[in-house]
Amino acid sequence: MTQRPLLRYTLIGLGGLLAILLALAAYVAATFDPNDYKDELSDLVKRSKNRDLRFEGPIRLSFWPNLGADLNGVSLSEAGGGGTFMRIGKAHASVRVMPLLSGQVVVNGVDVSDVQTNIRRDAQGAFNFADLLSKPEEKSEKVAFDIASIRVRNSRIDYADAGGSRMRIDGIDLQTGAISESTARDVKLAAQLTAPGQTTALQARFGQAAFGETFAGRDVVVEATVDGKAADGSETRLKAQASMANLDQKGQMLSTSPLQATLSGTLAGSSIDLKLSTPVKMDLQRKLLSLPDLALDFAAKQQLVDLTGTLKGPAELMLGSQTLRLPKFALDLTASSPKLAGGPVPVKLAGDLSAGIAARNAELRFDGLVDGHAVTGTVGAEAAGTPALRADLKAVDVDIARVIARFSASDLLTGSGNLDLRVTSRGSTAAALTQALNGEGAVSLHDGAVKGLDLNSSLREVRASVRKALGKETGTTVKTKKTDFSAMTASFTIRDGVLDNRDLAMKSPLLRVAGAGTVDLVQAQLDYGVKASVVASREGQGGEERSQLAGITVPVKLFGPLAAPQYSIDFAAMLTPDAVQKALANPGAAKEAAKETVRDVKEQAKGLKDSVRDLKGLFGR
């Protein structure tokens, strides 16, 4: 057979096939009316879900690129028939041809746009779509749910709950692969969430899902980008990603393989970088989300402090009460700041954290090491209304010189001891918190020294002055500019930002020192007095010289701004009545001795003034 007849017969065959297909299309168009199924679909939805399915316009057939139907305006009511739960602006559904010949409709693809959905959550936490998640009790014999793909464009969801929270999800774009009554493949979702002061661009995808009595997802990935601005003008720009290999729901329990998540960006002016890994379990009946093996790596950079570290332990989130608990956490972090001298501060804590998300409060109970010092305590915070703070802290065997060196270049005080502090405050700024600071505390130190003032030397010089007044000689005094002590204790109260101490007591082999006064943390003002006295003792513990100094007191008054404190010395109170009486018997020697004493004590007090000035570093002044 030549090529020409072969070509002719082929064209005739194709033409005949085309004629058959055209005849079939004409037959379908003439005999099949999709509007005949509208009532059956509406009745099915009414019987199974007690909702009204309304078609606002006719269903029109299309033959290209496949056999299908176009709809304009389809709505689904709320349960019971009141209000609109969902409305579809435009929809195109394609069907398979061969099942139509047997009177069945098998949907091949769905493409919808301009979908508006209203989601509501009542006071008991129930959503208005809960009934749609259950499997229908009866199935249509004429309509089969086996879809090759679904595409949703330019759609919106409006959310509101009984508590007044509102959110809108715009620009929804959904693409899927094959979907049946129980499975879905290759699902991709893009949307934008809008809440007051914040927008979130969301993308999600999973390779496969099975649903019905149970739910299972495979290769789930969620990505989100958050942009917002707080009332104070601070910006939030965050990017988050979460992935899990498996997501399974059986009965009232939902579980996942280890969730891997990252979060990075700027939050309220702070740079953050988080990496999380944990299995996830959720009790749907109890509304309890559990993270049984949480491992969180974090880094946060603020203007004043940088934090890096890890947080491990189980976590629980009660969705109903919106309460978060970390019952047995382990925190290992490092804090760095230009305000902290001596390098980064290590922190290792273990404890219990509970936080009310809706109530905006939190309480932390902990014990551990802060910069090498053993610390235990409780810290509470409330953010609803005017922020409030409370703290009950105890520190044991604290190296006070190390603590002071963190905040100041001063070596004003050395020694080791314990600190007990209980404070409360309320305010929206650092200044307001300082002004509202109230509480009490106590400190006890041992084996230390007060730098900048040598009270032992000052007392020896006073003794020398007395000896001169009595016609006795004296040697040269060696000034070491520190006062050693074996023990120091003090308790204090804080009222409206003013620290008040009335019982400072310092002991050394030679001295007894008492002090009382106030430190105004709000105005950064100092008003404090110190008195040092020699302790009389037996021979060999200072001998005759100490006996002669017994009863003599060196009073120093410190006052003025913490940045530049002033001092005064009450010389009239230095001598006992007996010493003054003896000095009056030799006025010339007493006058000269007084001049030397003034010079020496002023020099010592100047050293104390310089050291007290360094206190400003402790208060950030």
C-alpha cells in the first residue's frame, strides 16, 4: 500500500473519531443538565450537616479544556441555617466523561476564587465548623468525591471569638494534588494574616495527608514572615519555619515526629534567633499541647544586653486557659553587656516557670548559679494594665567585690557573704519602676575590707593627737587606705525607691563600726553616717595604746549626689570628755595636734569620697 492511501485512511479514521466525539458532546449537552443535581446536593448537605447550600445562579456547562461546569455565587449557611459561613464567588469544576454515561458525577478538578469564610469560636472554645469535620452519615450514589486537583485563589477568612479577638486571612492561594474523601497529596498554601498592628505572610505544604476518623500528615513544612509595629513604634520583623516528617491523629490524641523549627528577625527592637526541636503531643479533649522533650537554642541582642544559651525540659500549653508551664526546665545562658565589666556573665538555672498568656502574667521559681554565685528565688511579673514585678531572692557565699566590679570600676568593698532581698514594683518605665520600688533585705559579709578609708590609721592619728596633748610623743602613721573587717551585717527597707538602713555593724580586732542612713535611688542622693570606735582589750591585743583609744569615735557624714558625694567630719565628737579635759591642760599641743588630725583625716575621707563616687555605677548613673 502506498503512503498516500494510508494517509487518506488515517485522516478518515481521525475524522470519524472526531465526529463521534462531537456527537457524544452534543448528546451530553442535549441530555445532561447539571442543574438537575443542585437539589440533590442541597438535600444531602441539609440532611448530613443541617446547613443550607444555596446556588445563586445556574450551572453552565463548558467543554474546553475539559468537560465541566461553571458556577457564580454559591453559599453555605451556618449550622441550623442562620447566617453565612462561606460564600464562593466563582467556581469551575471539571468532571470525568465516562462516569456520566452511567449517571455518576466524578469530580476531576476544582478551581474557585473570591471565597469568603467566617470562622467563629464561642466561649466554650468550640468552632463553627466543627460539624463539618465529621464524616457524613450518608453518601450520594450519583456524586463521587475523587478530585485530581483543587485551586483556590484570592480568598479570605475572617476570624472572631467570644473574647473579642479578631483576625483576617487575606490573599489565600491553595493548590493541591489528588484529593479523595480520605487522602490529599501535594498540598500548598499561601496566605496573609492581618491582626491589629501586625501582618503575617504564611506558606505551608505537605506531601501527603490522610483524614477521616484519624488524620496523618507526611513531610509537613510551614513558613511564616511577620511584620508589625507596636504602639511604642518598635518594629517586628520575623521569619519562622517549622517542619516534621510525620503528623498523626488517633482519637483525641495528636502526635508528631520531632518538630524542627527556627525563628529569626527583630522583635520589639531586639534581634532574636531561635532553633527548636521537640516531639509534639496534643490531647484534643483536654486541649493540652505537650512538648515532652523541648530543646531550644536562642540568641537575643538588645541595646543593653546580649543573651545566648539553651533551654531544655518538658513544656505544657493549656489551650483552654492559655497557660504555659515549664515544670522542670534547665537554663544555660550567657549575658553580655557594655554595662557589665569583666566579660560575659554565665547563668545556670533549674526550676519551674508558669505563665498566663491571656492573663499576661508569669511566675518563675529557680535555683542555680549566677556568675558563679549560688542563687535561689521567685520572680513574678504581670503585664496586664500597669506592669508589676516582684522578686524574692537569696544568694549564698557571694563575692561582693566581684559583683561590684561587674557594674563599676570601684573596689569599694571586698568580702564574701549572703544576701536576702524581697522587693516589689510597678511601672511602665525604668524610672517608674525605681520610684515604686518597695521591699526589704539583709546582707552579711565576712573577711573583707572597706576600701578608700583606713579607720584604724585615723584612730591612731587621733590617739597621737591625744598623746601630744598629754605631752607624749608619737611615730609616723602608715596609711593603707582600707579598713579590714571580720564581719559586717546590715538590714534595710526600701520605700518608694529610698533605701533606708539603720543597723550597719562592722567588726574587726580593733574596731567596731556602726552606720545608718538612706540612699535615694530615685534622686540618686546619699545621706549616710558612719561611726568607728576602738574596742578596749587586754594587753597583747593592742595593749596600752588601744586602752588609750577606747571610747574615741571617728564620725564621717556622707551626703549629696551619688555622682559627686560630699563628706564632713565631726571632730568635736572624736574625744572623750576625759581626753578633752586633759587636752585643755596643754592648749598649745592640742591645737597643733588638732591641725595634724584635720589634715590626716581629710586625706582619709577624700579616699572614701572617691570610692563612694564609684557607687554611681551600681545604679546606672
